[in-house]
Amino acid sequence: MSELRQERLRHEGLLSEKEREARSLRLRCETLRGSVRDHLDPFEPIEELNIEAALETMSELWSLYMQLLEKLGDIRNIRKALGRG
């Protein structure tokens, strides 16, 4: 097998891995988004909201969101290298 073919296969494998990781991060972000909404129920009086829990959840969401953006950038770059982007 040629070196170029081996490199392409490595990139294809890396792309699949990054796409799987991005899907997982996206699902976790969607779950956390729902949790933030639950903590900030618009029909609850402000003084009864669990703002601290919402902030903690939002902090985790932010961290995962930043990881997702990084993965999506990696995916874009790999696709471009493979001639797909």
C-alpha cells in the first residue's frame, strides 16, 4: 500500500473519530441546555430560581461548547485535507 494511501486512511480514521466526539459533545450540550432552562423556569418567581445551579450548569455547557467548536474546526481542516471541504 502506498504511503499516500496509508496517510489518507489515517486521516479518514481521524475524521471518523472527531465526528463521533463532536456528536457526543453536541448531545451533552443539548442536555445541559435543557437543564439550564429547567433551572430558569420563566413561571417561577425570581427569588425561587436556583440561580447557582443554573450558573454551574451553564459553566459546564460553556466548557463543552468550546470543546465542540474546537472539534468542528478539526473536522473542517481534516475534510479540507481530504479534498472534501
